Amino acid sequence: MNSNKTGVSFVLPGDYGKYLFDLFSGIHPERFSWYIEDKEVLSYNSYNEEIDTELFKRGIYSGIEFSEIISQNSCYIVLARIFAVPNGLAFNPEDIKTYNDYLSSNCELAFLCADGFVDFYSKDMNIIETVADTCRLTLKNEYSFITDQSDSRTSFLV
């Protein structure tokens, strides 16, 4: 395992699916508080076959709430900044504008998506490997590891 891996880069399929559930269920989302910003995540209600305007109605969720939402709804992610912070720690997503801001914060992982292109960062190497495995096995999608050397992102804004 390469110790300078900082994340995973991949493209989501261009349709509705339970992609957030697929990506986050293997990392035990209940351990975190979830902060959602710059969001345009459309949800599809299969019960009444209607598209809802937004999957996330507010900006902060407990891990249990977040898990319930992503497990029960298919979604189409146009734009999203999603941050996970260990329960009980202070965090302000507006403070995260660069990779260094992220590194010095209490945030453990960042999901940055624009038009289906995702950069997923984690401070935990096991989470990075889990997300890469999910891309390969569940999403059947190509991915690349983000490393200190390969990261071209200059901002954590989407």
C-alpha cells in the first residue's frame, strides 16, 4: 500500500442510483456527523415514481440520519461537497477551501462532486482502499488514486 495516497478519483454513472450508500456503507457512516454543502443531489422516489428536488433538505446530519437517507433513496448527484467529522468534534465546512484547510481540520473525509466527477479524500488509508474497492466491485467503474504528487486540485470548492 502506497503511504502517500490521499484519496480516490472516479466518475459516477450518469443516472439515478444508490451511489452514496454504495460508497459510504462500508465505512460505517454512523461514526460521523455529516455536513452537506453546495448541494444539488436529486432523489428519486420509487414508491410514487417521482423526482424530488433535493435528497438533503438541510446541511447537517447525524450518522444514523445520513445512513437512513442514503440507504432509502436513489439519487443523481449534480453537485455536492460532503464532509464527515467524527461525532462530537467541532467543524465548519465553510472553513474548508483548500487541501491544507482539510488536513488541519477535524474532518476525516471529503466527497467533492461536480457533474459526476468525484474526488474523494480521506485521512484513513483503510477508507481510501474501501472506496477504491467499491468503485471496482460495486460501481464497476474505473478509478485512480489521488496522491500528493498527482493531486491537481487547488481548491476544495466544487
